[in-house]
Amino acid sequence: MPGFLFKQECISIEGVATLTIRSLLDKQQFADPLGEAEALGISSAAWPLFGMLWPSGLHLAEAMAKRPMVSGESILEIGCGLGLASLVSHRRGSLVTASDCHPLAASFMLENLRLNDLPPLRYCHGNWAELIPGQAPSLRVPLVQGRFDLIIGSDVLYERDEAGALADFIAKHAMPASEVLIVDPNRGNRAAFSKRMESMGYALTNHSIKSIAGAGVAAYNGRLLHYQRSHLSLKHRC
């Protein structure tokens, strides 16, 4: 992987075996020699964000480690970055598709699967942001297609999203009766997103996530947002 530096860490998550994760060394890394990220609207400042282990991603992985397995359930992780929650779910035997818009997310996923002796995991290009005219999605991997029983994501409410692009993306890929789990570090865009989800028939329950600072770990204060839509709620909307 020329052009940037990386590191490997052992990540312990309660309920699953320890994972070895390759990530970028720090937020200063950048390499886009072919302009692939730029063509997708990813700036040099935003480029390294996919390759970092973020607290919200760790909490989503913990939630997926504790969540009861559902036979035959299909899961889509959006904005997965390093895809820790996808790796945890995959190790537990769930049917998972990981997705991100960064052109290197797939190669990091492939390497982390190898480091942990895990079988192949489906990865797709997923981008809910409106592309600038002339931009084109990465052709290295297929686009997200189909519908899923559960859609998960961490810290994906980082923009105001006045057009509702994220909710529309979820609507496109969620089964009529489905669940959505979002870990949000108390960003200010949660209320608007929840209102859009409610308009699509989803009921929200949420739980506080708090952790104190420890050795090399910052304190965390956020929410686990659980949106659920049943066949009955769809019937009532008709």
C-alpha cells in the first residue's frame, strides 16, 4: 500500500474473539495518485477518515456483538470505513454486506479479513451524497444493490443533509419491514434525520452510550438509535 503509513492493533470487543485491525497510522496520511478520491468528492482533509478506528465504530461493533443472531437476516453497513461492526457480525456468522464510498476501503477490508483468518465478506460501493456532475463512482467494486433486513452505521449524521440523501439511501435499500441501528456521538443532525425516518414509518427507541476516559481511550457520550418498521406500521400509513 504505497503512499501512506499504517499500523496494526489488537481490538478487544466483549462477546467476540479479539480482532487484529490494520488502520492508517494517523490523520495526516494521504495518497490519491490517480485522483479517485477527488473524483468522488473526497478532499485531502477527509481522505484519511475512512482508515481510522473511531469510538462510534467501536460502540457499533459492541452493539452487534451483543445483538441476538437472527436466522437468515441480511445486514448492510453504510459508511463502514474499516468495517469493524461488519467484521464482528461476519465472525458471528451473519450475512453481511459492508459499504463505503472511499476507493481504498475495500482493500483495507480485504487485508483485515486476511489478518483474522476470516472467509470473504461482500463489499460494495455505497455513497448517498449527491455527486458533482462529471464524477463517477469507483468501478473496482459493485454498487450496493438490493434490500436488507438491518442497516447499520456509525457517526453517519455528520452533515446537515437538508435534501435527506441518507434517509433516501436507506429507503432504497431497506426491506419493507426492517431495522436501522445508528451510533451517533450526539451530533446536531439527529433530530432532522429521525423526523425523516418517522415519515417513512420507522419508530425510534434510543439508548445513551457513555464511557469514561481510560488508558489511551477518550471519554464518549453518544446515543444508539434504533429505528424499526414493521408490516403493521406500513399498513397504517396506507
